[in-house]
Amino acid sequence: MVPEARPPDSPLPDSPLTEHLKRRIAVEGPLSVASFMGDALGHPKFGYYITADRFGAAGDFITAPEISQMFGELVGLWCAHTWAAMGSPDRVNLVELGPGRGTLMRDALRAAAMLPPFREALRVHLVETSPVLRSRQGEALAPALEGGKPVWHDSFATVPDGPLLVIANEFFDALPIRQFEKTPHGWTERLVDVDPDGGGFRFVLDRRPGPVEALIPARVRISPVGSVFEICPAATAIARELGGRLAGSGGAALIVDYGHPRSAAGETLQAVRRHAFVPVLDDPGEADLTAHVDFEMLADAAKAGGAGAWGPASQGEFLMSLGIQERAAMLRQRATPEQTADIDRAVQRLIGETEMGTLFKVLALTGPGQDAPAGFEPRP
């Protein structure tokens, strides 16, 4: 039986995730950007991160650990230095939030093996909701864990008590954000609705009154009409929880992401597919949705939880202070000319001012009273 041909101008059927979102809108009304983004990325059956491995050159984007082993190795050495500054506790929970394929943790553990007492103290915990990525992480870490497995968690809340070393590389940028727009009548929330003309999705403004301005810093409220301000409730909640855990148990967290050092107006929500930008509301679940991290808001939330905050420093400054150029020189000693060129390109990409070196920032959180961690200047 030959299937009936579809007319050339007939629209493609909606994906299951698009159908789900349209049903939600029909029942609940227009959704917040956070609700749309949360389902697009993390729906338990159809979400972007749930259904496939999106990392690497063959995927949609590439992260610093995939660029070079040097990144994860230096993070591992930073953790070892921090552990020693904590008094070298016999056991410490090494936690990664959003560990991707496990590449960063694999390289960090290889570096940790250079200090056997530190390596023996580590208990590895991964906060990951994707079954696909958990499988990749288990494969990547099996050699470092001598055939064993890390302990996986759906959220940081279930990580056991005790001293902590937390790594979050490009984790906070993928958490759902809310957007607010300045209108002639004041600030209002931006929502996502079904487009009655094209059948896709569109942005609309919430006309209902509400205490919106209380969510916006005073210096941002005076922005001109048309300005957009973004907040990430999930990020601030996790940062405050981190601050409380570090205040109670000691340790440190290292947050690496792209974003701005101070809270400011600006629309940063973006969608990436196959290493190119695409419209944010098109084909939910098929593109990565991210927004720039507000490092001031993260630091303030962590401090409200009781932690100390350091930075943010630029990624380039941070990696250079940890010795990335010296590590690259060591790798070049045994490298072929082709490998040497790859090493040089990787260093430039990680620390270059026009590459990741300036856009990406590094924030450290510590237990109260701890000295400045490696890579950060002591306070005057």
C-alpha cells in the first residue's frame, strides 16, 4: 500500500512536545518563559536533554571540557588545592551539577590521582536527570572509578551531608528563566502563547496586575521602555542551598558559565542547534535554550545562605592563574606537530579575549571564614 502524498504546502504535524505545550496553554493560558523553557529542555519524555546526547562537534554545542583535557585537569587540581586548604578531611563529596558526558569529571579525577590522599577521600556524586547522559557518564568514569559507578541524583538536595567540593560548568545557563519587559505603564512579564496565525508560538505580555517590580533591582527599574530583564528562580534557589550547605559543612563550589558580573537589563535568551542560532520558540525540544548567568544574583543568593563568594573572574584569568600555559607546554613536549597545533588552538579558545576567555566567568563559593581559593584575589 502506497501512503497518500502530502500536498507540498501542507504543514508538518506538531511534535509530541509541541502538542503538550499547546495543551498546557489551552488549559492554563499563556505560559511563563520559565515554564516553556523547563518543558522544552527537561520534559520527562520529550525534553531536549532527556532524549539524546547533544554534546560535541556532532551535536549542537561544545563545552570547555570537550575542547581540551586541560580544562578538567586544572579544575581537578583546583579541587585538590581547596581540599588541602579545608584541612584535608578524610571524606569529601565531589559533586558535579550537570556533568554532560562525564568528560570534566573524568579529567578531574585523573588529575586528582596525582595526590593519592585526596583521591582516596573523594566520593563522587553527579546531579543529572537525563538517562541518556547518565549512561555516557557511567562509561566515561568507569576506568577512573575502577569499574564502579558514581552516585547519581535528580537534584542537589539528595547529596549526603559532609564537606563538599561542587563543580558547575555550564549548568546554570540552562536553568529556566522568567523575562520582564518595561512598557510605558511599567514592568510586566513576558509570556509564551500560541500564534493564531502560524500555529507556532509567540511572545505576549501579561496584562494582569502583579508585584512584578519587586523582582527587579532598583537600578534596573529605571531602564528605558522596551528593556528586558531576566531572572532565574531555580538558579537563585540552588545557589542559596549551596550557600547553606557550605556554611554548615564546609567546602567550596566552582561555577563556570557565560554571563554578566552584575545584574543588568538585557535580553539574552537564545536557542542553538547544530552550532548555529535558531529562533527561540521554534521546534521546542530540538534546540538548546540558554540564557546568560547573572553572577551578582548567584553570589547574593549564596551569601544569603551563609557562604562566602569570590569573583567572578574571567575564565581566561582563572585558567592562566592555575597554570594552563605551563600545562600546555608539558603536553607539547610529547606531541606531534599536528597535536601541538591542536593544543595551541585549544588554549586560545579557552582563554582568548575574543573566544571563551572573557565571555565566560568563574565564581567561587566557600564556607564562611575560608581564605580566598586558588585563582581569586584575597579581599583587601
